[in-house]
Amino acid sequence: MKQIIAKCIKNKLLLSFISSYLIYCSLCYQGILVSYNILSIVIFGVIFYFIYNTEKKLEYKKELSFISILFSFVLLIGRILYNNRYSPTLDFFDELLNLKSIIYFLGNEQLIYFVLMNIIPKLIKLKNSKKERNIPRLFLISFFVIIVCYIPYLITFFPGILTGDSITEMSMIKGVIPISDQHTIAHLLFMIIPFKIGTLLFKNINLSVGLISITQIVVMALSFAYVIMFLKKREISNKLVFIILIYYALLPVNGFYSITLWKDIIFSCSMVLFTIECYKLLEKKGNITLKNSYMFIVTSLLVIFTRNNAIYMYMIFTVVTIYMFRKNIKTIGIMLMIVLITYITVKGPIYNYLKISKSSSAEYLAIPLQQVGRMAYKDVKFTKKEENMINKIIPVKELKKSYNPEIVDPIKFNKKYNSKEFEKNKIEYLKIWSNLCYKHPKIAIESYLISTLGYWYPGTEYWVTTGQIDSNNLGIHNYTFIPKTAKKYAIKNIMNSNPIFGFFNCIGLYFWLIIILAYITMKKIDKKYLYIYTPVFGIWLTMMIAAPVFSEFRYIYSAVICLPLYFGLIYTKK
């Protein structure tokens, strides 16, 4: 018997058939293939041929096996939760262990493993460097190409795309509502300068808003052109430069976001510049001074002041930086202290002096609110004390009614939600929450995974942007320079329904692409270069801790912008 098993293991033909059949069954269960259909059987043959001819390289076998198992497990969990997120009767752990789920897991694991085994070794061995003399010309060409590609978006949706958050910021600029740091003062300043200039020149609010959109287009084009120039100075190939330029210029989400007035866009541009400065620290090889690293301080301040939760990322980043550059602790310590002291001074005494109000506690209570909300949604029996405490913040019946697994806003902005009550008794409410999670761990875990689903599961679908300006009393509205049918087509088919571009509208996809690039970076260059991934992973972690929406693309847009930089840095000349 042992000899038969040993022969089977050595039999490549048999193993390839088993792997192919598992993949085939998994694809059928997912509805991608129809069982025993002629076309699906042909596809099975293609899969078998692909697997049989894949050369397994021992150097990567263990590591790629681990990545494949992890990714397949993520796909399984994500699929179950995504399909049943609105189900009040879902038993996640039972669904996880049934036969269908096991076959789904094994099939996906095999498919991912063989795909990675065909791609990763080739990417690691790829040599792609070539000198370029005229770097400034490349910068200008890249800048103008990106501008030209973004102008049609401005013409189509002039003066820009403004959602509720954008309208709130415009209302602050106009003095209709008090200034708050909920949308960051730094972004308000970014918007107010071109708006005031536009008001002086045109005396028209729509043209003034259009000038903000133009300014944002220019900032994005400058940032992306700088990335390309930075990589070319380090001698990446012209082919790779072309691919990166196409990515920045033609990916629809970049075009839409160039005229969408959100703080997340400017923050993401700051993140890619900050990541470059992190790479430059590694290049200095210990020769770090305040004079040659001042841009590190500038980009750090841009990052932490353009997004409120970026300070939590920066705390993680600070610990990693101190460890990485412990031999330069004096200089690094001064640089980090300048950044943190500036942040504390501005956010504390200066904001207090200017009477700038702080954001609501619900901003960082999203996960606990969703967990307790799901408990109410699934009719958990609360004790009298628990129910009385919850009722003081929001009535349990209202909590059950307003709970939405995708977003905390129906609870956060509910008229009956009393955030001041929580502020008075934080410790007591945190105790109640922790006790509820202890008593109902399955629901707590289930709710947490659903609330963060889009940031790690590539199969989510959620809105990315819109083509409209939200209703407002400020007099801002869209001008129609093209037929309305063409505008509707642009939103529906280019941004949302198109199977090619829609594929790139999922945050989880970028997360896993960056993990793969981090692995290639470690294998091809050195593990110390994983340091440059710290900012993006730090932001990702803040979303995993306090995500107000289960799959908000703009929150991790920095990963989309940084992806070409990470890819290009792998192929720079050492």
C-alpha cells in the first residue's frame, strides 16, 4: 500500500489530473463553469495541460504554497460572508466546514499556486534596466500626457464631482456651517485657495469649483510624473516607464478621482511622495542628515495633516523607522520629533485657539457599533443592564432597524443616536461591548470580518465614485458639454459595469497585489526594502481597526497610486 501511495505521489500525470479536477469542481461550484458542459470540459483540458507543464521550482515551493493557502482561505471566508452579509440566520462556522467549501478551498488553492508558480519566478529573474539621459523631458511628457487624458473627465463632469463630503467642505469654505477637522483643515486650505482666486476672477461659484478641479488635476499629474522621473533616474526600462504612464493616465478610476473633490485624493498623492522619501532614506545607507532629508519631514506633515487617521499609521511607522535606522537614531529621532511636535501643536493649542471642532467619537467606534448592531439584528437577548445602557445611546429596536452590514452611517447619523452619552461613560460602555463580544464571539467575529470585508477580499462590489453633484443650496451644479446619454454610459460602463475596468475597482485586489510585490521585493532585492511598504500597510491596518464602510475604495486609494512605484522599484539598478 505504501509503495502504491509513493508511486502516486511521484506520478506527475495523476497529480496533475487531481489538481485539475479540484480546480474544475471549484469553478463549477462558483458558477464560473457549467458541470459537464462541452465548453467546460475543453477548459478542463486546458487547465490540465497548464498544470502538467508547470515546472515546480523548489526555491519558491514552500513560500508560494503558503501564499496560495492563505489567499484561498481568504477567498473562501470572504465569499461566505459577502453572500450572506444580510442574512440574520448565518452560521459562519458551519458554512466554513461543509464539503462544498472544502472543495472550493482546495480548488482555488491549486489554481492560485500554479498561477504564482508560473509568474513569480519569472518576475524575480527579470532584468529590466536601461540608462536614460533626458530625464526632465520625460517628466514634462508624462505630465502633459496625464493632463490630456484627465481633461475629458473635467469636460464631461464640469465643474467636478462633489459628494456629500465635498458639499460639507464647500459649505465650510462658504461659511454656511462651522469649520470642523472632520474633513481636515489641510484639505480645506487646498480647496479654498483656488476657490478664492476663482471667485475674484469669475464671480461664479461653478467656475471657482472648476478651478479647484483643475488644481487637483495638476497636482495628480505632477505627482505621477515625479514618480516616473524618480524611477527612470534609477534606470528602469522604457517599456516599464510606458506601462506605468498608461496605468496612471488611462486607468478610469484615476481620471474620475482627478475631478472628485475628496481629501483622500490629495492624501494619496502625499502618500506616494512620502513612500519615495522612505526609499531615499534606505539609499543614503547611513548618511542621513537633516539637510538631505528635509523632504521626508515635509511629506510626513502632508500625510498626517491630509487624513485624520494617518496619525495612527505614522505611530506604527515611527516604531519601524526607529528600529530600521537605529544606527542613525539621533538624526532620525530629531526628524520624527519635529513631525510629531508639529502635529500635537497644530491639532492641540492652535486648533483650540481657532475654535475648530473635533470629529465625532463615532468615527473610531465604527467596528463596536457594527458588532452590537449585528447582535441586535440577529435578535440576541441582552440583559436588562445591557439593554438599558444601549438604549441610552440608541434604542435597541432602532439599532436593529438601522443596522446595515456595509456601512455604519445609518447608526452614526441616526437622529436617535446620542454620542454625548458615550463620551460621558466611555469606560462603562467599553466594558459592556467587551462583555457582549465575550458572550457572543461568533457574531462579534462575523461582524468584524464583514465590516472590513472589502479591504482583504477581492470579490466585493461597492460604489467607487459618482458622476453627479449632490443636491445643495450653494448653487453648484453640473454643466452638460456632452449628451446626457454619453455621460451615463461613461459612469455605468467605464467605471462600474465594464468587466475589464470594473475588475480594478476592488480594494482587496490591490492589497494582494502589493503582498505579492512585497514578496518579490524581498526575494529580488533585500528584506530591508519591505520598509517602503510600511505607510500603505499602516493605512490598511487603520481601516482594519476602524473601518466605517466595509469596502470604501477611496480610503485605500493610496495603494492604487503606490502600486506602480512598488513595481518599478523592484527593477531599478542597484
